[in-house]
Amino acid sequence: MARRLVGKVWARAEFVLWSLRNPGRPFKDFYADSIACAFANRKQHASLGPNLKPGSARRSKGTFDWLLKQGVQPHDVVVDYGCGTLRIGAYFIQYLDADCYVGMDIDDRILSVGRSLLPRALIESKRPTLEVISPQSIDCIVARAPKWVFSKGVVQHIPPDDLHDYFLNISRLVHAGATGFFRTRTAPVAKRISTKTWVHGVGQLKAIALCYGIALRRVDAQRSIFKLTPADRGDSVPNFKSVKESYAKMSVNP
Ligand SMILES: C[S@@+](CC[C@H](N)C(=O)[O-])C[C@H]1O[C@@H](n2cnc3c(N)ncnc32)[C@H](O)[C@@H]1O
């Protein structure tokens, strides 16, 4: 009980202390700084960097195989949104034709490590696009008419206040014709479980996605994978007030 309380307090304090040193910078910069620090210290990580925890590579191959089964073809343009250091991206770069893989993430330090882990010959032959997420880079990718966008293990690292940007960007790709998938844990009641991790509520994710004309449907319960498609008239309009209220209670800034 006491340990859990200390953990909760620390989860908030870490970001608050960072914010005092970095006034005005968003949570995603805090996330990127702490990952860059973990790289510098050669820390083992579950999904990022050269030093992955045991089992991580096997799980990423499982995700790649699952996505292929949805019908991805070698000539399709595929966007890996929150690609990290290309744990899954490397499989796609090998599988797809040249100029078909697009990896997007919040910070160039993360993308650079991913690039450095790829064999040079693969980069030269497949020419993957690696972009920092911004309105301009989303415009450029929309113009390439992506067929698929997937986002693995990303949503849980986005604080409630920032989910709108996430769904805005993903919705632009989906409305441009891409079929979307994301994978994340969810809970009946949203909660913050560590400094950089939330478990969001399905109802809340659905409601925010609908603000951008996107319908969410869980297509694999075991893996907690959701499919994103353009919403149609039958998709009910969410109760924005209750969504806002429930997330306001757990704003990233305590
Ligand atoms: C747990 S890692 C998963 C990386 C990769 N998808 C994988 O499965 O190997 C989470 C990734 O989400 C990215 N991320 C964090 N906040 C984000 C945001 N607001 N928008 C997009 N990506 C974000 C992080 O930089 C990080 O690369």
C-alpha cells in the first residue's frame, strides 16, 4: 500500500521536476528526454534501443505476422506511427518494396538510433522514410496515399490531454484511405500506472476518435488490437462532457 502510494507520488513528481527545468515543454519531450537518457546509459528496454529485454524481438515478429495477415502487400505504403527504434519497422522494411515504409516518431534521437540499427544495404535498397511527427510531415505522408497505419505500444504513453493530437494525426491518414490498427492495454476506468504509462478507457478512446470522424473497433481481444476506420452515421455521438470530466480528474499536471 505504502509502496504504491510512493510510486504514485513519484510518477507525478518526476514530470513536475523535469517541467521546472524545462518550462513550457510538452510531455512528449519529457518522454523523449528520458528515453535518450536510457540509451546513453545503455539501459535495457522492453521495446526501444539496441538493448532489448528477452522476448521483445519474438513479440515484435508476432505483431508483424498479425499485420501481414490483414492483407498488407509489398507495394503498399505502410505508416508505423510511434515506430520507436524500428523493432517492428525492420521487418516491414525488409518485406515492403522500396519507398513504401514510413516510420514516424516524436523525436529524431529515437529515429536516429533506429536508423543506426539497420544494415546499410537495407537502407540503401529500401529507402525507408523516417519522420518526426508534425503537421507538415503528416501532410507529406498523406500525399503518399498510405494504405495502412499501425501504432503499437504508443497510446499508453500518451497522457489524456494529448490524445486529441494523436487521433487528429491518425485520422488524417485514415481519411486519406489508410486502414488503421493500434494496440494498447485498456481498462474500464482510466488510470496512470507509472511516470510514462497510462491505461486508457475504451469508451474514452472511442469518444475522442469520434471527434475526428474515426470509429474504433476491438478486433483482437487477446492482443487488445483496435481497428480504425472512417466513422459512419450509425456511430453514436459521444458524450463529450463526461469524457472531458473523467479525464480532467487525471490531468497530466497534478
Ligand atoms: C513503447 S515504444 C513502442 C515503439 C514501437 N512501436 C515498438 O513497438 O517497438 C512507444 C513509442 O511511442 C512514441 N511516442 C510517445 N509519445 C508519442 C506521441 N504523443 N505520439 C506518437 N508517438 C509517441 C515513443 O517515442 C516511442 O517510440
